Amino acid sequence: MKAVDHTFADVELPKPSPSGRDLLVKVEAVSVNPVDYKQRKQATGSRILGWDAAGTVDAVGKDASLFKSGDPVYYAGDVTRPGCDSEFHLVDERIVGRKPKKLDFAQAAAMPLTSITAWEAFHDRMMVKPGRTMLIIGGAGGVGSIGIQLAKNSGLTVGATASRPETRDWVKTLGADHVIDHRKEMRPQLEALGLKQIDYIANFSGELDAYWNAMADLIAPQGSMVAIVGNQKPMPMDLVRSKSATMCWELMFTRPRFQTPDMIEQHRLLNEVAERLDAGKLKCTLKETLSPISGANLRKAHERLESGTMIGKLVLKGWS
């Protein structure tokens, strides 16, 4: 089978066979995320990256019961296993969802990793309640783009950060009630909107240290915050502690990495996201497409992502 390794070399590998609860998926489209280039920089030998895919089930392991051969699926996968930048890919069925019917494979591949991340951040980590306020830092990125929509689905008033005209327009089209510039002091902008305190803050940017003081200042007493990247230096906690505010971490690979008893929740939430996409309650966040899936195009995709100017998601589709 065709595959692309972390050096962007086009390689030929043996077609794998599924066992246990694994599915063998014929990959039709893949998307890129910051985890790809972060893992690439750590990789040795020859490693297959990629943790966003859509395709068709080719075969199933003897213990698999959620899908059958021929079913169209989408998923993010498990960072401890080979990624999906290959023509055929093994993935545990418990972290796979049925592909949204109204989306093609490229559109579907844009959605899994970011949807899981935002969903878990809101519902499993912060446990959001309707009628409250949320600020999303990094509103125009991949996670922020679906996060805005899921927060609105949850009955929240949503503010999002964006600094360029095109990113401000993008987050508004996704349903953000307010847009503020993260390059400027946040409190005056929020106070001008009548928001002195925020119940939930989701930092979906690639930085935590740069925004920590603003987050600690803006979070409401007994509020909750979540981040998807770690801190590089010690964070002053006194202000957060005095507010009895909660700080959560979200990593969507936690469930598959540790084989948690509730690992199947990713299957369920991906199916729910598919239903909302099909019902028009959520919009696909695909913005750019490259074809075919190849080393040259994956190099371009990584460079595009590392530029820090991406809006929404970038997908590669089809094999040459």
C-alpha cells in the first residue's frame, strides 16, 4: 500500500490486517493538525503520521461489532499507533464514528480531531451549562472553528478572539456573538461589550503562557478554564486560587492512549457530531484542499500549518 512517512517520503508498506476490535480503513482523505508537525519533529526512523481521516471500512477484526465492511467512517485515531497518512489504516472501532452523510470524504476528514477536542473540553472537562458566557482564544483555528459552533449548540454566549479582517469575518460566520482582538488587552474590549467576567475560557491557541494572566483576570469566581497546550514556565496561581476557579487540560488522545473504560465515548460523540452536521446545526470547517495525498503535498500542508496563518482546516484527498 502507498504511504507517506514523517520525512515526506512516498513509501510502499505491506497492507495490514485487522484483529480484535480494529477496523482496516481504506483512507480517502486526511487532514493536518499541529500534532502532525510536533510529532514529526520528534520522530526517528520512519514513522507514519496523520490523525484525521475519512474513508471506507475494508475489513474488521474478529471482536469488532460497531461497523462492517463497506461502511463510510471518520475518526482521529491514536497517537501511540501509526497515523493515517497511508492508503489503508488500522484503528480501534471505539474511537471511530459514522461519516456524516451530507459531507464528502474531504469535508468529513476535516472534522474529527477538532470536534473531539472541543467536545471533550466543554462537556468532559469544564462541564458547561447553558445560559453562561464563554471566551474562546484562537477562534479561527481548527479547534476554535468547531468550538464556537459547539458552544453555541450548548446555549452559551460566545466571544472569540481573532485579529485579522478575514479571521474576524470567519468567526462571525460560525456564530460568535462577540469578537475581540487577542493582540490587544482583552479586559477593556470585553468590558465595552458588558462582559466583566467570563464563566468559561477555552484556550485553543498554541500558547498558554502568553494568555495566562488575562485568563486568570477574566475568569469568573468558580469559573472553569481549559487549555490544549502546556505551559513553558510556572504560572502564578494565586488569583485563580482565590476565585476557586478550575483549570482543566484537554488532550483528545488520552482515552485511546490509556485505553480508558469510557474510550467508546469518542465513537458516540463523533456520531452525535455527524448527526448535527447532517441536520445543519454544525458547519464543516474545511477551508483548503490539496490533491493527491503525497509527500510533496503533505510537506506543503505542514508548512502552511506551521506558518500560523491557517483559518479552519486543510485536507488532502485521494491517492495518485
